[in-house]
Amino acid sequence: MCLFFCRLLQKYLDVLLNGRSGLRIFFPLCGKAVEMKWLADMGHSVVGVEVSEQAVKEFFSEHSLPYCEEPVSEISGAKMFQSTSGNISLYCCSIYDLSSLIVGKFDGVWDRGALVAVNPCDRQRYSSLMISLVEKNSSYLLVTVSYDPNKHKGPPFYVPESEVKSLFGSCCEIRCLEKVDDFSEKHRQWGLDYFLEVLYLLKFVA
């Protein structure tokens, strides 16, 4: 799965960057995504949010990246882990505790499994937050999954294209870039007979 997403991001990196360098790129529910280091090594500034402190610490240790940690004064109990080079900052807290006043705004978003992990009843709250965190003219790459929701309840949760449009369509242009068959034995065990990864470009226009 991780390698799949790296390939997908690699394939559409130019779409995300749109000819720009030195971007601020946001990773919602980032876990230990290896793409964060990949983009940081290209000269971009990466910010992620993850509720698991263990996952955050493992990300830095697995990449042999020295880091420091400090409390986030605006969020009770939250910590921010930052590489000593300063180009990767990971917040350990609930994503809903973040705001643009705390983390600023972003030129790009790589949502590789965040929306599909969010409880369906929280999707509107999630999309409203994400919209508030992006700059005008930003590019948001969103990966959803498609399967028969009558056979599996999630997570990852099924998100139809119509819902992507209702969540984000009022403020950005939406284009489906690719659908990839990612069916595996795991999905068969869930009782499914197909499983697709669907990549969208959300283009926030000025």
C-alpha cells in the first residue's frame, strides 16, 4: 500500500507542485508516511498531524532524523516534533484541534488515507477544516477507495465521487486523475470482489 501511494504521488507530483518549488505541504493523519521525507528532501516544507506519538517518533527514528519536541501552547496536551533541519514538523494531537492560526496555510495537500479513515459523520467537519488550511491556487491530491459498501463497512470507508463533490465542490475544481485496481487477498477476506483506489485533484482557484 505504501509503495503504491509513493508511486501514485511520484506519478502526479508535477500536478501537485504545479511548477512551484519550496512549497508548504500538509499530510493529514500522516502516520509514518515515507513520502514526507521524500518531499522534504526535495526542498519542500512538510507538516503532518498524527494522534499516535509512537508513530511520529518511529517516523523520525526509521529515517535516522534527529528531532526536537515541544508543547503546542494553543492545544492542551499536544506536542510538535520537528526535524532539526526544520523542514518536517509533525503535530501529535487530534486534527480537529488544528487551525490556520496554529499551523498556517498550505500550498499543497497529500491526503493518502485521511478522508477514508474519518468517520462518515465527521466528513463535513473534516472537509471544512481542510478548506480553511489551504491557500488560494493550492493543489490537493485526494485518494479515496471504492468498493461495494453493502459488503464492507470500513474503515477505510467508501467515499463516492458525489460526496467528494458535495464536500469540496463549492470552492474548488475537482478532477478524477486515475482509478487503480488494488484488490488483494485482504479485500477478499472482507467479502469484497473489487477494491479501487481513486485519485482526485482538488484545485483551489483564486
